[in-house]
Amino acid sequence: MNDEIDDSFHLDSVEVLGPLLAVFAVLAIVRAARRRPGWTGKPALTRVAAVGYAVGALHFTLFPIYVAIGTKNRRPWGNQVQTVLFEGLQEMDPTFFLNIVLFIPFGFLLPLISRRDLPVLGVILRALAASVAIELTQLVMYLALGAGGTTDVDDLIANTLGGAIGALFLHGMLRIPHVSTAVSSFALPRLGAKGASPERIRGLEESGTH
């Protein structure tokens, strides 16, 4: 949570993410009209779901952005970093569990939108990297703008765990023959391919075992 401050002004997510969504909508319409691979049918729905998820994740983790340039931070930046492992879990902080839930779609959607096959471990490492990026952004916002969320090691753990759950859930679905075919039809085509080919489907099925 952002500390209470006498801010100069703040930016809501709609002011930043709204224009980006508009650009994506125009791009999606143009590419769908041109029948570009991966921009029509079920893969297009996957793109929309991924973008919607990304926007929602950024909304909940980084916004609103409080800008208080020239205002002295009320406490040293070191106090913004929480390094005690599982402190939130020990205190039954609901945000720990919410952070797990937040990254489950990440682990599920990433293999579907990736243009190359990703093993479960690869998804987990990318979930960790994305979580690190969010936490560092919150710290930089505090240093540069005078306000920002707490950088918490528990968030890294919870987000990575959520990504792992999502990836394992997808991998489990891909091990069921009929479900695998249905789920894989939503995957973006491989680089240079024109659709979710049988090779792409087999690649998704096998990637979880690497």
C-alpha cells in the first residue's frame, strides 16, 4: 500500500493504461482485418485475455502513482524494503494469498502466448523476474517520485508460487487428450507458423516435462 502523503498530484491507471489499451485495440483490429496469424479466432481471444490480465495486474500493483517531486520522503528508503521471509504468512496477511492468486493467470497464459515452447521451470523463472521488476519499480517510484509501495520479499515468493500453480495447472490440462487439443487451439502459433499446428500442440504438451 502507498503511504499517506501530501502529494502534488497522482495518476490513475486509466490515465496511463487507457491510451495503451486503445492502441492495442486499433492494432488488433487492423491485424485481424489483414488475417495475420494469431490475430483471429481463438488465439486472438488469448491475446485479449493476456492484455486484460496485464492491465489488471499493473492496476493493482503500481497504481495510483503519486507524484510528490520535491517532497522529502517521510522515512528512509531502506524502511520500504521488507526482507523477513514469510512475515505476511505468519501474520495471515490476506495480501500474501492475493499475490498468489494474482500470478496464477500469468503462469497459465504465458505458455499460450509464447511463440516458443516453455517448460514449467521457464514459466516459474519468468514469474519471478516479473515480480522482481514490479517490486523494483515500486522502490524506484518511492525514490524518484516521493511515494511508492513497499518492496516485500514475501511478494516475490507469493507471485512466483502463483506462477508455478498456473503453469502446473495448464500442464495438467495438457495431459488430458481431449482437453489438450481444446486448450492448445487457443495458443498463439509458433514463429513462422500460420496456426496451432499439431507440432505446436505436442510442443505445449511436452514442454512441461523438460
